[in-house]
Amino acid sequence: MLKGKPKEFFVAKKNSLSKMKIDHTVLGEESKRKIAQLSLSDNTVKRRIDELALDIKNQLIHKLKHSVFFAIQCDESTDVANCCQLLVYCRFINEQSIAEELKN
């Protein structure tokens, strides 16, 4: 994945994204300054992804615990890089309707 990429790779990505100027067009000048101040180090990005994943997992567990009925289906496979992938597919009742979630 991206773990072994050199720092120059990420700097080039940042520069190419900056050239798009989408942040200025969509969000405005103030948001553009805030985005420019964000840290893009490997550790920061990984930590944020891990925090987001944990939050999503906790939300899903909370919803499953409060659902009257739920079903879970698991599927294990191997991707093209020969890494094992476990997919968990959940179906449950959420606020009077059936909800579905996929967790990798």
C-alpha cells in the first residue's frame, strides 16, 4: 500500500491536489487556509484513519446492541497482493428500518 512510499511521493500528491484548487472553489478562502495547515505526516494520517475506523466500529456495535434482530455474514478472501481480507456484512433494524453495513 502506501506505507513504503517515500516522502517525495506524498509531497507530489499534495502539490497536485493543491493545483486543483477545488478547496478554494468549494469551501472558500478561509477553509483553504485551514486545510493548508493540516499535517500530512504518515503517522498523523494513519492515526486519523485508525480513529475513524474505531469510531465507525463503535457506532456499528452500538446499533447492533440496540437492534431487536440482526444478522452477520462473514467472508474471507485473498486479494491480488496475497493479503487475507475479512469482510463482515451486518443487517439490522435501525430506527424502524432495515440497515446494512459492510466492514472490512
